[in-house]
Amino acid sequence: MKDRSMPICFTAEQYGKIEQIAKQKGMLNASQLIEETLAEL
């Protein structure tokens, strides 16, 4: 994992959706989904 120097911001509703998708994919938290998505870019 690369070090991130810029934070990303979400509304509470957006973050909740990200957490929900992460759980559906068997991940422990939203950060794992975000890192996986960024790795695909």
C-alpha cells in the first residue's frame, strides 16, 4: 500500500454506503474498499 498524503472526504451518507459495499465484499472496513479501488486506477 502506498502512503497517502491527501485525505478524501465523504458525507456521512456516502461513507455509510461505502462501508455497506465493503461488508458485502467481505472486507473489514471502508478503507480496504477504497484502497482496492484506488489500486485499480
